[in-house]
Amino acid sequence: MNVFFIFTLWRIPVIRNYFFIWRIDADLRILSSSCDVFSVMKQNGYEYGMYYPHSDCNQAELKRAVQLYHSQMQILPDPSFDALRKHVSYGGAFGVFSVDIWTQDNFLNMASFITVMDGIYENRWADQNFYPLVFHTFRPASKVHQFKGWKFLHKGGPLWTSLENSTDEHCKLTK
């Protein structure tokens, strides 16, 4: 699954027919939505939308691998990369992606590099860990939107993030 969402998805030709892709886990049930995610993304120039950042213990090794890629390719990442906490992930159950951005060669090349390193299999590097690292290598934090005010069930139980009753400035239903 992680190889698909990190590497394979963005190489499927039909994906380029869309402006955005909304990834939702098959076991995520939306109980209440707060807005049209595609409108929010387009109207505000966002390139990645997520619901919640969280800690994940697999992040440190992946971050080192991404930094190795930076070094080998002589990439100076966006300053927002260094601002990422050591163990931050973007919850993988919900993500909205600008297809134009995520299918660019620089994103695809980094995904290839990470996939070949076998950390996805050996260390369980996950897509939710990969997204912030690759995104903030090339794009500023101002292009990420954190959606708020949604209620979910995930794997049969509530997905408590403390954002359920929060206001999202771009979602009319949460104001």
C-alpha cells in the first residue's frame, strides 16, 4: 500500500487528467464534512491538504534518507523542511493532492530514490511520513492546508484529533 501511495499512484497516466486527488482510507467513514475540499484547495492555491499532523516513530530514519537525497542531488530544501519536528507525519487517512505538483519530476525522482532504499519494507516507512518530507523539500508551508471541523470513524472507532470542533477559516460549515 505504501509503495502505491508514494510511488505508483503518481505514475498512472490517467491521474494527470485531474486537478486534485483526494486520498481517503478505505476504512475511514466521514460522519460530517465541513466543506468542498477541492474548492478550498483551488480557491486558495493550496497544493497539499491534510487533516491532522501527528507523531510517528518511523520518521527519523526516513528524514535522514531524504536528507541524503538532498545531499546527493545538491538540493537546498525549502526552509519549511527544517521546521518539521523530528517525528511529524501528516495523517495518511485523509489527503488532498494537487496533481500538477505531485507528478513533477522532482517529486517523482525523490519517490523513486526512497522506494529503492527498501525502507518502506524494512522500516515500514509510510506515505504519511513521506508526504511532509517530500512536499517541504520543494514547496513552502504556505501551500499546505490543514482541514478542520470534520468528524470521522477510522477502523470502526472515532478518530479523535481535537480538530472535530475547530473552525476552518476556509470551510463555511465550521464558522
